[in-house]
Amino acid sequence: MSIQYFEFAPVPSVKSKNLRCLPLREVGVYHLRVVRGGFADPTGHRRGLVRVEIPSQALNVHITESKKLTLFNIMFDTILFVIVILVCIFNLKIRGRCALLLCTYNEQTRREMYHNVIRWWMNNSDFDIYIIDSSNEKMDDDIEKQCSVHHFNQVDFGVDGNTTDTELFSLQQAYSAFWTQWVRNGYDYVVKLTCKYKLLGLEHALYQLNDSSNDIICQSRKRNCELIGFKASIFKELINELKDETSTKMEAKLIKVRNNRKYIHLLPLKNIARYKRANGSILGTL
């Protein structure tokens, strides 16, 4: 199978965030076959992509002088190619790209929960998944290979104990580890999620935000911070503002920072995971 491709934004009928499309002058559109689903990029990380394949025999077509493409074929291919590009550009403007950042402390008692939740997101979304783990304990091989994972030991940095300090330090570590990838992939937002929630419709809700001018995306529960979307271009700036706030609780810090920023609340999203919070409660929605 021979493949040539360009990279574009998706057409509306495709959930994935990238469309790799062949230059139509190489082969007639009737030779193309679209295969939905993800595959690994050269670094081995899973990417939500749409692969366009050309049957190998299509590349072996020899056009002799007596069998040149007709004007109709050329016009048809050109018009279709232009339409695809225009749709891609339109779609890129109205739908920002988001990365999912899962925060974990992968010690033994939480390991099963984390692996279950991470695999759910791997199998039920097209997010590029980033994992920041403050226990310095490896995940299973499939997770390490298909997601972008960074481990560190929070004890070594003197942040063990206070959950707010640990969370903010984890976000700083995530910025240091992943910033280059975030810039290269051109995300509009990095969505931080505590790794005990499986949220139905999160991807759709984010894609419905036509305005990418908001600095912060908040969950529907106005005083909670299990989910926070940070504008990728000012991620570090927002984390520093949260860190500088004098409040001791992350929820209070977020309220003060967002009140001086442009922000938006998502509609309630159903959580189908049944894992308890520190106070013993289970959130049905975020």
C-alpha cells in the first residue's frame, strides 16, 4: 500500500482533528478509500487521524499520449479538491483543537482506577491524551506507548501533602514536559481532568464552543475544579496566577483568577464512572 498525504482540518462528518488528504492530481478520486480511526505517529503516540489509502495498483496507472485525462476529469478533480480545502478551512475556524491532560498519583491503591479511566478515554475519544503522574510509578505498556506520559516524584520536590500545592506543581511539570508538543500540535485549549471521571459528551461540548477567545473553560459545577480548560497559548501564565493567589484551596483560587479573565461554563456532563472523591461522595455530573 503506497500512501502520500497532506494534513488538513477535518470535514464536518469526521470526528478526528486531522485529515490527511492525497493531492488529487496523483490519482483519480475514485481510487481513494477512507479508513476511520487512529494510528501511531512517528514518535509512537496515538493520534486521532483519518488515513487516506490508495490501492497500490492505482499508482501503477500509465497514462500514454493517446489516453490523456479529459478536460472533464481535470475539472472534476480540481473542483472537488477546492471544495475539500474550503470545508477544511471553515471547520478549522469554528472548531478549536483540545488536548486532554489527566492528572494522576499512580500508587498501588489507585492504579486500577487510573488504568480503567485512561483506557476508557483512549477507546472512546479522539483526544490527544497527556498524563502527568506525581508518584513516579509507570503505567501499563499500552498506556505508556499510546499516550504522552510524564512521571515525577512529588516527595522529591517537597510538595507532598497539600493537594492544591501538589496539583499546581503537577500542572507546572506538565507545562515543562509537554509544552513543545502542545505548540507543535496547535491546540487551542489544554483540558485538565482529575483521572477518576468518564464524561459523556465532553469532546462534543468542547467542539461546540465556536468562540476560542475564552481564557478558561470551567465545568458546570461553578465551585468545583475537577475539570479546567486552559487556553494553551497562556497556560503557564494562568498557572502562575493560580499559584500567586493567596487562597489555600484550588476552588477559591480558580474563582478569583477567572473573575479577572474571560471564561465560560460548560453544560452539565454525565459522569459514568463510580469512583469516590476524598469525602466519599460520587459526582454524577461535572
